Amino acid sequence: MESTITTQATAKMEAKAPLLNSTLKMFMFAMVIANIAYFMYLGLLPLYLKELNASVAQIGLFFTISQIIPLALQILGGWLSDTLGRLRSIAIGSIAGVFSYVGLLLAPSWQWVLVGTSLGGVTYSLVAPSFGAFIAEQSSEDNRARVFGITETIFMVVAVLGPPLGGWLAGAYGFKFMFLCAGLLYLVATLIRVSMARSASKTKQDADPERLSLSGLRNNLRAMTVLLLAGGVMTWILITDGVRDVFNAMSFNLEPLYLDEIGGLTLQQIGLLSSVFGICNMLTNIPAGWLADKKGERVAIALGYVLHFSGIVTFIYATSFWGYALAWAQYGVGVGLMSPAYNSLTSKAVPEKYRGTAYGLIGSSLGLFSLPAPAIGAQLWERVSPRFPFQLMAGVAAFTVVPVWLKFKLPDKKEETAPQTG
């Protein structure tokens, strides 16, 4: 009787507890500040390279080369996250990020911009695997997709504020001044992250750091390789996301050039499109998390791919700013449907102690697939037509709905335990 009452009281307390605790709120605040700085220049970087006299083929080559460091280091970053702790790994990566903005600001030619993006690749390799793993650890399986939905809604503030701010600063004062402002903003985020990591080490909020060793890295990689090649959910996440990433990399970095040369949009209008994406994404993330928790992750992901397909078709045939805005709105809703569900599904399919390695290994695998894609997309732009890379992406988005619906199902827990008990 007493145990029943205690269980009911605990359940009520969990029901009343906020989905985001104070640590997660501060974590997201720093993440938003850091990524407002990043989004200030992300969509404008191809135009910055063009201003530094880079051709379309050279821009494609630039983005291919810039993927090498994240590709090489994400697995290591995920292992460091599992071994040292999420907040420590993020703090170390953020310090490298501060120097990346110095490289972007001082670059005299498009080739030297690679120095800044290379340091940024180190930052991404350390921060990205820890991001999803830390959020998963701050939630339970019953509400995980909703927590991811809320955090990603908060995160998408960066897409609403960053691009128009960057477009306005670059258009009014030049790219160098914009990079200076972005770098100062990122420095503030880094100070917050370092402070959180130091506080966590004192209060034991983060994982206790383990000894770094090659055997530990080998054990983590061996476990994750088995999961990725076993033919289950993780295998199909790798396959479908890998194919999508290849074709997306062919076209994504060419979008600003397309909007500039063919769409005839200004820097400010290109920045506003990212805000349209961010607003629609923010409006979608929370209901998408609820949908994934209640109806299953595959429902939200499949709907997301349908919206992604329709957005690309709208983009190809748009002739005005409002047509492109409609396409970006569909992108925003599509990604808003997919992202919480993808993160929730991945975290459930992987043991907690390997989550950082899982996110890093998936990111590296996808990067390996898509490494030559930007250069290939630039060649298709010049040799076939500017629309062709986007048409390929539309076909991939439509086709991916089928394996998502058939394969993105976690085995029932009773089915998992049955062979063990038998």
C-alpha cells in the first residue's frame, strides 16, 4: 500500500516537473547565442567567397575541402563527449570556435577562409555529438521527442535572428564588420559554456570524466559499428540520411548563388528567407515532438520528407521573393517535423553510454558519403543547368518516404527481452 502511494506521488511529481530544467535552459541560452553568430554568415558565405573572386567551381571545391576536418574528427568528438562529459567537450570546442572567427575576419583571399572554417570544423566536431546526447540525458523516453521539439524550437531563434542580422550588417557595413560582430557574440557564448563546464565538474552534474585511452575508443567504435551494420533502425537511419545528405550537399551551398543570379534577390531578402524558414520551423517543432511521442517517430519523419519534396518543387518554379518564401516555409515545416523525431529515434536506438559516439559516427558517415557532393553539384550547375542539382534532391526526398515508413520502427521492448529470458 505504501509503495503504491509512493509510486503515485512520484508519478505526479514527474508529471508536474517542467520539461526543461534550469541546466538545460542555460545550456540552450548559450547554444542560441553561439548559433546566432554562426547563422549570421552561414547563408552568405558563398557570396563572401564570390566577393573574394572565387568562381562557382571554386566555391564547390571550397565546401568539399571544408568538410574534411568535421568528417575526420566527429567520431573522436563523440568519444570525447562520452568519456569527458558533454559540457566539457562543448567548452573545449567553443574555445576553438573563437579562433575560427579570427580566421574568417582576417582572411585576405577565399583560400585563407579555409583556415577559419577548419577551426570551425573542430568546434562542430566537439559540440554537435554532445548536443543531442546532453538533451537526451535531460529527458525520459516518454517525453523525449517533446523535449527535443521544445529545445529545437528555442534553437530556431537563431534562424530567425541570425540571417537577417548578418545580411543587414554585410549589406550596410561589409562582410568584415559582420564577422567582427559575430565573433564577439560567439565569445560571450564561449564564456558561458566554460563557466557551465567548470560548475558541472564541481557539482557532479556532468558525467565523471574517464581516462582517455585507445582501447576505450576501440570499444566504443566496435559497439557502434555493430549497431550500424546490424540491419535495424540505426542501419536505415544511416542509409536514408546518408543518401539525402549527398544530394542536399550538392544543392545547399548553391542556393545563395541561385537566389542572387537567377532569383535576383538582395542580401537582405536572402537573409529574410532564412527567417521564414526559422519561424515555420519553430511553429512546427513542439507539435511534431508530440506527434512523434504519440504516433511514432516514422510518422513525423515521413511527413517531413513530403514537405521537403514540395518545398524543392516550389523553389524550382518560383519567380519572385514570395515564391521563394513559400518554398522556405515548406522547408521549415518539413525539418520541424523530422528533426525532433530523428533525434528521439536515434537516442532510443543507442545505449546511453554510447550516444556521443553514435551522433559523431553518424555525422562522420554522412560526411564521408557527401564529401565530394558540393564539387559535383557545382559541376552539374555549370555543365547541365543551375536547376539540375535541385531536381535531383526533389527526387531523393520523394523516394525516401518509402524506407522511412517501412523500416523506422523500434522493436517492442517485450520482443527485445524475450530471447534473453528464454
